Amino acid sequence: MSVQSTCPPPWYIPTNYVTGYCNACSTSPDLGVPYNRGLADYQYARTGDAYIGIYLLNGPGLNRRNYYQVKLKDSLRTGHCYYTEFFVSSGNDMKFGCNNVEMLLTKTTVYVDTVAHPYGVLVANAQIYNYGNPILKDTQNWVKVSAVYVAQGGEQYLSLGNFKKDAQTSYGQQQTGGYQGAGYEIDDVSVIPLDSMPLQADAGRDTTINVGDSAFIGSLTNGIANIAWYNAAGQKIDSVQPGFYVHPTTSTFYVVEQTVCGYYSRDTVNVIVGTVPLKFLKYELRNTSETRNGINEQQVTSNWFTTNEINVSHFYVQRSSNGKDFTIIGKEQAKNQALNNYSYEDSSLQFIVYGSIVYYRIVSVDKDGKLSYSEVKNIEYRTRNNELRIFPNPAKDIVNIECKEGMKEVKIIDCLGREISHFIRNDGNTYRLSLNINHYDKGLYVVKLIDNNNNTTVKKLVKQ
């Protein structure tokens, strides 16, 4: 966009309102390419080195417009078909985008009543605009505006602009700040007789989407009267729109057939549906405790949060003592919602020594068997083992167990998790216990103690 009251011949301006012609050779910060409008706007020409700028909405409610007009090389012939197109890009410094981005074809020149409305609206029924007349807000790309037009005969003038008043113009905010209007760059304007260029069906570009997303197929070319869309099963799914959004759940294709001015053509577009990989949003570990049946047990709790759960069967919780060799210790069923959170409490820590580093990870298992892994987390396992003494250790015959908090309950558990011995003291005054373990098999055992304060403490015992 730029500010200039002239435009390159043979184009001319049918109003008194200033317009913009931007060229790469200009040294003005208002008129250059790619920078213009005081360096507030940035866009390269679609082809060549120049484009024109135009206001289609200038302060909503003010009914101020820009227009461009040019005489065609030849007048249009009655009943003949023409393909018309031009390309627009919304100005970076514009607050709004709008619809009614139009081309008007007339037999004679048209002008705004510059006496009564020097900057006003040229009211007319423009023939060329995109299907559905959408609001255009793309500031990065050149957007095509196109239509098939059957001539009334004698049309020899082309005008560009918004030919509706503000009350009949829809607009939408494209940024919070910027100029209070909708302005566009325009490039590559064409009117082509279709007897010299048959219009090919356009199903759009092949595209890849994620599960749950949509894809736009086809085009927005207006004026195609005979059109039909088919899905991969050969079923007709539309006979009106040149383009629309589809929501496939698996990879597929669509076929469009059209007849324009007696010329038949068809095109196919493929939509590949990929699976978004499961994402672990957050994974954390913490030492916790829980009182069960009057006994306070120490444990490590895993909490994890996920998104993109699609076709997930379940999760395994795995634990390791070295961060390399992992063992499954738990399982949680997948929820397969947009956002998910899980928690698992590891209370099988009898053989974990106080102060040891324990490693965990989460494994996601899809219904087809595919595995995904969280990052590996570690935590220092903290219990009250500093209150418990076992001596001698290793022991052969007699082992002494002491706890300054007093002993309410003591269990001896072998390496298979079986309870070998169980002692209960109801008086709460026992601070030392001597056990004869001569009949125990050699190997590793765990002493699990519940003190008078219901704190659980565990420690290893080696039998020689």
C-alpha cells in the first residue's frame, strides 16, 4: 500500500480519492516494493516489480473507497465464456480484512459522483468475486479471486474495488492495532476467453493432515454451474461448491468433475491422514506416604499428563535401579481424551535402600502394539531408615533390630515378597528385638518396621 494520486497507464482512477502504485524502483518509503506505506507494509510483487494498492474499507461507516479502472483490449462477445482473475494480499498495517473484493465489467466507463461524494462508493453489482464472498485476511500470501463469466456482450471496461456500501460489507479483525480500514495490494489482473484456454477442473493440492483436522479441497472459483464431487467410494458428496472443507479420519481421495462452456474435465486430490504422536505434556515424581489399615507406608507417586491420545490402549509404569534396565510395576488404562492426567503409586519399595536413586518412565502402548516412551525421571527414595538399626548385618544366627521410636510391628520379607516372620508388640515399649535367623536360607531379606508413630521404615538384611 502507498499514497499516490496517480496510477500507471492505461489504468486510471474513477474517483478523487488517492490511490497507491508501488514499484521496486521507487526510493520513497511510501511507494516501494517490498516496503511501502512508510515502511509499515511489506509484500513482494507476485510477478514483476510492481503492484497497486487499494482501500476497500476506510474507517467502517465512512463509506470511503478506492477504485481502479482500465479499458480491455477487446470488448467481450455475447454468450461467450471468460475466465477472470486477480490476486490480492492484505496490508500488514491494516486492522481489518473485508469481503466484497470484486471486479466489475461494464460496457462504458463508470465514475463516482465526485461532486456529492468525492471519496464515495461506486455502487454496482460486480460480477467477479470468490465463491461465498469470504472475508480475505491473508497478509503473507497472494490470494486468488476468480470466476467464470458469461458475457452479456459489449463489456469493454474493467474496474476493481468494493462496490457495496459499508452496511453491506462484512469485515473481520486481522490484528489488534493498525490502520482503521481494509486495504490490499493487487497484482496480475486477467480476463481470458475460454475458447482459447479451456478451464481445467481444480481439486486442489494433495495435502497431509492430522487425525481430527480438516482439509480444504478444490478452489473458490465462482460461476462454475456444472460441477460434481465424489468420494473414494464413488458417492456424490456435493454438486454446488467449487471448494469446501472435508474431515476424513483415514487417508482418502476426492474427485471433482466439471463442464464449463462445453468443456469437460476432472481432477483428483489426495488427503493423507497422519497420526499425531502421543505427547507427554508433563511427568513428575514425588515421595508420598499413605496410611493403610492403620500403617503409614512410604511410596513414590508418578504423575503424568498427555495429549493427542488416539488409539492408545494403556500405559505401563516402569522402574529401574540404574536408569537402563526397567521392570513393569504398574498399568493404567488410557482415557483417549483431548487432555489426560494419570497417577500411579509405587508402594512395592521394600528392597529399596534409603537414599537410593530410583528411576521411572511411562510407556504408552497403542492398540496396534506401537510403543511411545516418556522421558526417564529419577528421585531419591526417602524413608525413616535413619531411625532403624540392624546389626550385625550381614548376620548368620542372631540379628538385632533397634528403633528409638519403639516398635509396634516388624515383618521379615524374602526376595520373592513372601512374609517369613511377623512380630506384633501391643505395649509399644519394645525398642529392641533379637531374632534367631539360623533357619533362614542364605540371601537378601527386607525388614519392615512400623514404629509407635505409625511410620513405616524398611531396610535390607543379608543372611550369611
